Amino acid sequence: MEHSLELFLVPFVQATITIDNSAMLVYVFFPNFWGKGYALEAVKCMINYLVETYQNLDFRADVDVENHRSIALLHNLGFVRSTFF
């Protein structure tokens, strides 16, 4: 019985709190999860948890400039574009 690798790919959301009170957000969602609102809800839950647990966090996320879905997600969550390298 063959299984598609896609069946085993699980999306995740992660945050690293730095010493200067920045919360670096990372999330990975695979194509079979796109466009269903899962990323928005998951990242929103992570942000809510961090706001309740820590005080005065500066949220950050690095995004590939060509990843329009991710940029739109961050805009929907209130992020603003700040720097390009």
C-alpha cells in the first residue's frame, strides 16, 4: 500500500522569545492546508497565548517577499512590513 508523503506532513506554528522581548514567529503549512483558514487561526492562537503569558512583546516574522499568501496572513493579523534585505 503506497502512501503519499503529503499525508505525513503536519503544519506547525512556533515562537522564539528573545532576550530583548521579541517574539519571532515561524509557521509552516503545506499546500493541502492552504486556503482553509488553518494558518490564520493557528498563528492567532499562538499570538494570543504569548500576549497572555508574556508582557510587552514585539512580534516579528520573516517572510519571503514572493510568498504573497504569507504576507496577506501577516497583514490580516496586524503586522506591517518594515525591512527588506
